[in-house]
Amino acid sequence: MQPSLDTWTSGFLLAAFMGLFLFVVLITNRNKKNYSIAFLILSFSIILFQYVLYWTKYQQVIPYFIILPPVCYLSTGPLLYLYFLNLYKKKVRFNYALHFLPASLILMSNIILWLKYLNITSINIPFLSFIHGSHWYISLHMIFYTVLILLLIFRNKELHSEFTKVRYNWARVLVFLYTLFILSYISYYALVNFSFFNAEWDYMISIMMSVSIYTIGYFIFKQPSVFNGELFSNLFLPIKNKNESFEISMLNEFYENLTKHMDLQKPYIDNELRLVNLADQLGFSTHLLSKIINKKYGRNFNSFVNDYRLKEAEILLQKEDSVIIKHIYFDVGFNNKNSFYKAFKQKNNCTPSQFRNNFFNS
């Protein structure tokens, strides 16, 4: 039988390439917190592509993906859980890589298979018998991570702000899609043992992966704020105050979170602080953080941070008149004396020494 595409396989192939495109979009966006969802989409795309090769008989021409789907299946749970840990701003330790150990072991089998196809080695492929019968292990593996994700959502479901409400609803969308994907996978391997089973039911797994890819793609392009760190969407939340736009309401809330972070954590004392560093601390994109500061503060990032540094310097100058000014400007985050003196004089119309003398002599 000659390899050929039909309507279904053409649709799945298109979804696979759409997933690859979305992967590139998310990776090049340089928001590290989205890398896990990017690789999740890539995993779906690889599985879809291999299924298309199998159904269309093109697997005979391109055999390199034959045992790659188990690697992708075993990666989906850890990748989605990692995304949720970042979404809820939980600390991810370096040993999280151990979550990918099962997938890595199967990947080793794939690498040996590729080397055999290239006539580089003739050694036996490890774990091959396990790979062929790994369906129920993969099912349990994905269910385990779904439970971990649900526990994480349950423990952090306080809906005290617009931000947390949107995060909760976005989390439910992702869990719902992943749960349907698992149910499709389990149903196929459960029903395959019955006489009434139709081999085309295998399409359900691919349909769910395609739906997931297109749903995430919708949010990337229609509601890009979800992936830019803004996490708001008219699709999720109504506007409480009809006289105030939803965007302004959310900007107000994000600006409040920003100022609380500045007051409590004092990130400005780091003289190497950059927009990207502060954005990463808050879980925002650099674009969003810049927008918040410009809209709510009315000035740029450097001015915003320097004003906090100047306030801290004023407090230190008023505490003790024997402290060397050089120590003060460095401790509050300025890199050099000239920039400190220039900014201080522009704000207070006097030098730091004059400011201190005026305070202690008044």
C-alpha cells in the first residue's frame, strides 16, 4: 500500500506543524516561565507527527519517530507540573530534573535506534519490551502528575484579587484539557481489547492533542497577556466597575503588587538590577512591567528604581551624620557618585551633604 494522506491525517499534520510554530513563538518570547508549556506543545506535536506517519504508512520512509511518543508522553506530566509551579511562583529546585528520568531512559533507546539506522552501532535497543507494553505505566504516570497539579491548585485557590481569579480559571482550562487527553489515551488502550473496537478511535488521542494545541495557540495570539505574564482576559473575568476598563483595573492591581514588592523586598539596593530581573521576580514579562511603570508611575524604569534608591538614601542620611556618603549611595543601589549626586540634587535641590546638614542643624 502506497503512503498517502486523507482528511483526518492532513488535519493532524497541520496541528503538528502549528504546535511546532507555537513552540518557536514561546521559546523566542524569552519568558523562561513559559518554556515548560512550549516543550509540552512540542511533545504533543511530535506524538501527532508520529501518529500521522503510522496511519499514512510514511513510517516506512521516515522510521526515526517510531518509539519517540513514549518519551513525549512521559514528559507531559513533569512539564505541565513545572509550568504550574512557576505559575504559582513556587520554588523549583535543581533536582527537578529527576522528574524527567523515565523519559530520559526511553530517549536513550531512541538515540540507539537512530544510531542503528545510521549504521553507527549494532547494539541491542534497551527497554524495548517495556516500551511496547508501557501504556498503563504511562497512564499512571500522567494521572500522578495530574493529582499533583490539582493539589497545587487546591492549596492556592484563594481568589482575593483579579490576578488570582484569572490564574485559577486559566489553571482549570489547562487541567481540563490534560485530563481529557489522559482519558482519551486510557480509553483507547482499554477498548482495544473488545471485539467492537474500531482502530480509528485512536484518532481521539490526536483530536485532544490538536484541541490543546489550538486552544493554547488561541490564547497566545488572541489573549497574549496570558503568556506575557499579565494573566488577564475578558474571556475569564467580567469588569466589576463599568466605568473603569478591565485593563486599567488590572494595571492598578499589578502596580500595587509592584510597590509592595519594592517596599518589602527592596530589590533596588542591587546595583545590577535590570528590568528583566525585576520582571522575573514578579512573574511579569518585561513588556508588561515597563507598561505598568510607564502608565502608573508616569516615568521610565530607571527613574522609578532611582526614586526608591533616593528615598532610601534620604532615610540613611537622616539616621547618622558620621556615615560616609560613598557607603550610602552604594548601599542603596547606585553604581557611582556622579549619578547619585545628579539624581539627588535634581530631586532635593541640594547635595547629600547639604541635605544631611540641614536635617541635623534644623
